[in-house]
Amino acid sequence: MGKGNNDAFFRAGRQSAWQLVAFGMIGASISGVTFVSVPGMVLSSDMTYLQMCMGFFFGYLVVAFVLLPLYYKYNLTSIYSYLGTRLGPTSRKTGSWFFIVSKLTGSAAKLYLVCLILEQALGVHFTLIVIATLILIWLYTHRSGIRTLVWTDALQTLCMLVALVLILIQVASLLKLNVGEAFTSVWNDPHSRIFEFSDWGSRQHFLKQFLSGVFVVIVMTGLDQDMMQKNLTCRSLRDGQKDLCSYGILFLPVNFLFLALGVLLAQYYNSQGMALPESGDAMLPTLITNGVLGQATLIFFTLGIIAAAFSSADSALTALTTSFCIDILEDSSNERRRKQVHIGMAVVFLFFVLVFRWIGSQSVIDLIYTLVGYTYGPLLGLFAFALFTHRMPRQRFVPYIAIASPLLCYAIDQLAQHLWGYHFGYELLMFNGLLTFVGLFVSASRDFSSFRNKITKKT
């Protein structure tokens, strides 16, 4: 079995060490956006993002002990094959298309921000940076896909974390603080507020953030081909569960370090009498590109975001290729076609990044989670319906229900703001999933057994 065949590309021969996968997933999920958006979040919402990170851990437990056993039981390569087995071919294709749109928009938004920063730091045209990045990613993934990514993600994660620690040390030294003093300074800062319990209407309310964190992980990891494809390369279900639990524990302290960096950066601005930028995303890049933090920090920062950008974009490109080949084309054996799809996805990826360049965004990480609420909601509803009911949806209605749910969510969100001043936060994801679930339930066939047999024969 050659290294360049489809089994290596899609599943790495199911021989990956769980420790390597867990470490590499940090870089794949954090991405270059975290370097600028998470530190910048302290300006508008202090450290309340940690409430969401707390929910993340419990979301990983759900993925590890509810969804992962299901995927291993059916020996899946694409997780949306489960929807085909349980709900029929139309549901499978609908789920896959929603993943493709979601992953393209989310990953393109992340790469857009990183390339924008590199353009400012290196003085190279934005489009050239995007093209060069995608060509490099294609070169090292086109042959062995996920098998290569397991190793490159681990290396990229190491580079990213080293860069984060070195930047923290550099900023603390500019404030004339040692490690202990820096921690105390962050802890005593007004921006160190973590919990919000009083204002129910706030998007930062604990219950909203915590529950959103749980469900964001369920959909962005457990129902995401990109993230689950790495876990499905582990040698066994038990190894995959150890991988997810370890990664879930590590996610909280890593994000705390990014938020602590944001607090220290705000303190540095104040100590120098500098005006804070209007966008939190600009807080760190402004100091770095202007040379305020020194040449060493510029090098660390550039290294970190390049590593994070590659770690996020390369796995996304591989997962998009996998899902399109297996779920849309229903062809997992044709190596030539898989290579053609891989090139095509790189071109589409480029287009989406350039669209974000044209649109722009004040807070990319907030934009990404907003997109998640609209595009992953139908996936949540589809999988919940498959897992928790014995009904079979009428196939012709499934795509319309999945499209109507996010549109209805948007209309309700606008109405709630106009009538009651209520702003939906990331909890929109749960509401969207519920609407999809209800729609599928109402449209389900009454003759369940005969309909199930009809679908089984087709698949």
C-alpha cells in the first residue's frame, strides 16, 4: 500500500499515535486568528471568553464518548456517511454541503486575517501571499493528505506555542515585570474579569457562553470532518478518546495565555500614553509592525501566525477534498479524481479568501463564531435527529429544511433586536439546530419501517 494512495490521504492507515494527534489539534483549531483576535477580545469583553472555553471541555467529553464511538463502530472515513446510513442519501449530501460551505467560509476568514497581517509585516502583496500559501499547502498534502498533516500539525503547534511564550516574555520585560509580577498584574487588572452573571441580555452572560462553548465544540469538532478526520486516524477508539480528552484539557490554559497577553498589551498602551486601537484585532499587530516591541517579537509573531495559518488551512483543504470525494461524488477509490478535487478546492479556497479581503471584518473570531451559528446549526439538527429519534425524514424536504432554518434564525434575531433589544449570541447555534430538528420531525414519514427499508436498498 503506497504512501500516496487514497487510504493514506483519507485515513493515514489508522496508525497515528494519539499523543501526536492531540498536540497537533491545538494548532489546527486555534489558528492564526487566535494570535490577534483572542488578545484583542479583552478590550470589549475582558476575559469572559474563558467561560466559553470552560464549556469547550465538556463538549469534548460529549464528542469523545458519544460521537467518536459511533464513528469507529461504522468504520467511517467521512462522518457524514453516518447520515446516509441512518437518514438516507439526501441527508448525507445535505450535511456534507453544509460542512463544505461552513469550512470554506470559516477557514477562509482565518487565512484572510493572517495574510492581511503578513502583508503589513512583510510588505508583500496580499494576493501573492495567499497564492504562495495555498501552493505550499497543496505541495505537501496532495500525495499523502492526512498522514502528512498529523506530523506537520504537531510541528506547527510547537512553533505557535513557542512564539506565544516568547512574545509574552518580551511584552512583560518591556513592562519591567518578571513572570510572577506579570501574572499578578494580569490578575489585578480590570480586564481580568472572567464571569458575567448579572446581565442576562449580554452576549457574555455565563450560561450563554458556557452552553455555547459545549455546542460549538460538538459541531466544530464532533460534526466537522476536518477535526474528526484526524481523530479517526488513531489506532483505536480508546486512543481517539484519550486524544480528545487531553486536547480538551489543554485548550483552557492555552487560551488563558492568549488573553493574558491581551491584558499586558493594554497595560503597555496605557503605560506609554498610546491610544488603544478601535479594533481589538489591531492591538498586537499595530505594535509589532511599527517596531515598538522590537525585531525579535516581529520574528516570533510572524513565525507563530504562519505556523498557525498553515496548520488550519492545510487540514481544512484535506477535509474538504475528503468530504467532496466521498459524500458528493461517492468515489473514495479513484486517486486521479481525488487529486483533481484537491486542486479544485485550493482554487475555491483562494476565491473565498479574496472575497473576505473585499468584505473585511472588525473582529474575525466573532465573525467565525457567528458563521458557525448559521451554517453548523443544520448539521447539529441532522445529527441530533439521527441519534435521538427512530424516524426517517422525507428525503425531498431535507435540503429545504436545512436552508430554511438559518434564514428563519436570522429573521428572528433581527425581530428580537427590534422589539425587545435582545441580541442573540453564540446560542444562535443551538436555536438553529432545534429548528432543523423540529422541521425534520414534522416532515418525517409515518410509515417508518417501509421508508427505512427503501432507503437502505438505495444506499
